[in-house]
Amino acid sequence: MSVTVIGAGLAGCEAAYRIAAHGIKVTLIECKPKEFSPAHHSADFAELVCSNSLKSDEYATAGGLLKAELRSLGSLLIDLAEKARVPAGGALAVDRKLFSQLVTQKITQNANITVKTETVSDFSDSELTVIASGPLTVGKLNDAIKKRIGDSLGFYDAAAPIVSAAGIDMSKAFTASRYGKGESDYINCPMNKDEYVSFVTELVSAERAKLHDFEQSEIFEGCMPIEVMAMRGLDTIRFGPLRPVGFTDPETRKRPYAVVQLRAENKEKTMYNLVGFQTNLKFGEQERVFKMIPALKKAEFLKYGVMHRNTYVNAPCVLDCYSRLKDYRNTFIAGQLSGVEGYVESIASGLMAGINAVRVYKGESPLLLPPTTVIGSLMRYITAPNENFQPMNANFGVLPPLAEHVRDKSKRKAAYFDRAISDLQQFQKDNDLI
């Protein structure tokens, strides 16, 4: 009996290699080079299409911690990224062509992996399968997934930025519900007229990220970016997502000129979403412009707003914490299709799918890494109940708080790092993952 892995991207290659390393036969199915998605051009595996950076590699950053965890777990792709590394300061950047070539060689030369070049139209519910077909999954495979999970499949990612609760200036914000109805579930960030006009002026002139041609129509038809809405007139967003009606600023005892609302992203309320701020601004521009909101002047952005073509499952509804379909326990969903966002996050998702596919194959229970690790907390986050689910990247906001609060931000992040690595190493010893 073999395990089927669909998709030879980052997650699929990581999963296939981990399964094969245990002497289990793997059938890896990839549509390239017979068929290419709109964003792919190379016939090689694990193609990086957007950037050559695999995020920060510095100690005490979420990206650095994620890669440290992957190194500890023996990730193939992180090891090959080191071999293809190019100078990029504190980031792990690679020669993209060389990286893909190295991954392709490792996979195709593995005696336990059989590569099939074909377009998948369906998969078996009775055989162990890892679906890692990526954020551009279309056609009959898309239909096959949708047949099993219904409407719990997203076709584009139009998400607002997420900030850390610790960076919100509550002296310039207040909690309240509109007209005092219900619980005070939102943090409200008021703006006076001068602040609002300056904000809109910068918002409409800020530099935007370029969309691929195939993304243009379906994204903007489905969700208008805040900057495009603002271009329709100075007061457009003040009568939309920034409408102040129903609020009284406790500082002035008057209705604010405009209000930006923040909604909690997790039950611990360590992360907050800027409501209605779906945006296509470049990341640096998001920080510059959105920090003009007085309460967010010192905000720490955990995730930037994005608008791009991205097929992903509604993980809280259809996946268990091991990224298996709840109703089809032999099927793992890995990579960006599972609801993680980012290259390294996809590698981590593929690694965990590979580890747990091996365990299920052997009749053992699957594993979930400690919640103090980025990988463990990210897997928990994407599958936790969430009515407003959007794909999530690695950040310190998904981690549980430290036992004792550390005021200094750099020392606090270092403490997160040390705790995670210590807990992971003990977990590896306890579960024979070394």
C-alpha cells in the first residue's frame, strides 16, 4: 500500500519526502509540465513564484522561530534552502531556480517516491492521501474537494491587516458596541476631521501591489479594497466601514468624526483585525498609512492585508487539528490550501501532514506539536472555531502568553523563542521524533 500526495509544491514535496523516509511508498502526482497554473512557469518542483525570501532568519522573530522548529524536525526543504542561499541580510533568501532544482532532484531520485505527471480529477476516500495542490487549485480536483466539503471552500483571499493587541494605544481608543447594543466586542479608534482627511489623502495615493491578470476581475468583483472605496469621494468610507454613528467618544463626549473598528481575531484577544480594511496596498504602505490612525501609531502588524487568488478550505469547519478532513479521515489537506499563509508555513504544514500520515499508516494516533511552538499554535489557530476565518501566517500573536509578562518587546520575543524550542525538544524526545 502506498500514500498518495497530490501536488509537488513546497508542502507536497515536504510531505512526500517525510513519508518516504520511513520506507513507505509514495505516489506523488503533479500536473506540471503537462499543465501549468497561471502563476507557474518552471517544470521543476517547489517553485517559488512571488519572492525569493523565506522570511527572517533572525533569532526572536516569528519567521526565525518557525524555521528553527523546522530545522529541529529535520525539514528537507529548509535544508535545501540553506544550500541555495544567497546574501539577504537577516532573511533566508534563495536562488529560486537552484532551490527548485535541488528539491526536484531529491524527490525524483528517492527510490520510495514514484512521480506521476497528470492532472488529478478525484481522489480515494479510503486510501491515505495528502492534498497539497496549492492556492491555485482549479478544475476537476477543485470540484472533487467541493463535492466533499460543500461551500467551505474559498476562491480568493481578501483579508484586512491584523495587529497585536499590545501595540494598540487604548488611551486613544475605547471599547463599545454601536448604540450600546450587545457586548463591547470591538475596540473603536476615533478620528477627528483633520486626522481623517489626512488619512484619506494618504490612503488614496499610496502605492499598491500588482495583481496578476487572472486575479483582477474575480477579486475586485467580490470585495472592494479600502483604498479604492476611498477614491470614490472623501466621505465614502466615513459612510461605510468608518461610520461613526452610534458611538460616543468617552474623551470628548461627542460622536467621533470617523471610527475605525478592531475585531478580536482569537479568543485570547491578543490579535485584532481592522474591520473593513481589505487592501491591496504594498506592505510598507500599509504600515505607513494605517499608523496614521491615532490609536495605531505604535501598532505591531502581525499580518498584512492581502488580495490575491487563493483557494483554501474553511479550516475551522472542515479540518480537525491534524489537518484531516473531519468527514474523510484518510485525507490530509496541506499547504496554503489548508489555510496557512506563506512559503515557510506551507513547508511546516506539509511536514506535519507527512509526520501524521506515517503515524496513521502505522496505526498510531496523529500528533499535534505543543501550543507554545509556532507550528503547533498555527495548526490550532486555523482549525479553532472562527466565523470570520482567513488564512493565517506565523506570528507571535497566535502563541499563548508567557507565564510572566515581559515588558521589553525584544526580550519578550526572545522568551517566546526559548520556550518554544525547549518545549519542542522535549516533545521530540517524548514522541521519538528525533
